[in-house]
Amino acid sequence: MILLDGNAVDMASIIGGILALFVRPFRRSLLKITPRFSKEEAIIDLLNGVTIVPFLLMIGSVFSSELTKELIASAKVTLGIAGGVGLIFVLGELFKDN
């Protein structure tokens, strides 16, 4: 039997990313839109899904200093990915032509 001894935040983030991969194709399937899958959008969906858990924990850290300490100590890579995606989003909005 395989023992799961990884970081809970990182494991939840990866699971969130994998689940996010299926949302867009599922919606397109329901709406009968083609193409249902594209590799470019799949990469974006994976990165967006991976950031959901760290973003939720960042919001939750307002209520618990222990949660803040745990997030910073145990999930540096996932937190870095979330920060990078957030930064790209904010800069994209800042420099967007309207």
C-alpha cells in the first residue's frame, strides 16, 4: 500500500488543478461547443485550479495566525505559483487596453 506523506496543502492544490482541467470541457460538452478541449486552455485551467487552495488559505489566514504560519512553512511552491498567477492577472488588468 502506498503511504501518502506529502504536504496536505500541496496535495489539495494538485487535486484542485486536476479537477479544474475537466470543468471547461464538461461545460462545453453540455453546451455542445467545439472544440471541447485545447492544450493551451488546459494549461491555464491547471494553473488556475492549483491556485484555488492557496488563495483560500490566504483568505483564511486573516482569521488564524497558526494557519498563516502553516501556509508559509509548508506550501512555499504552491504559494509561489499562486502569487505568480495572481501577479500576472493583476499586471494583465493594469496594462489592458480598453
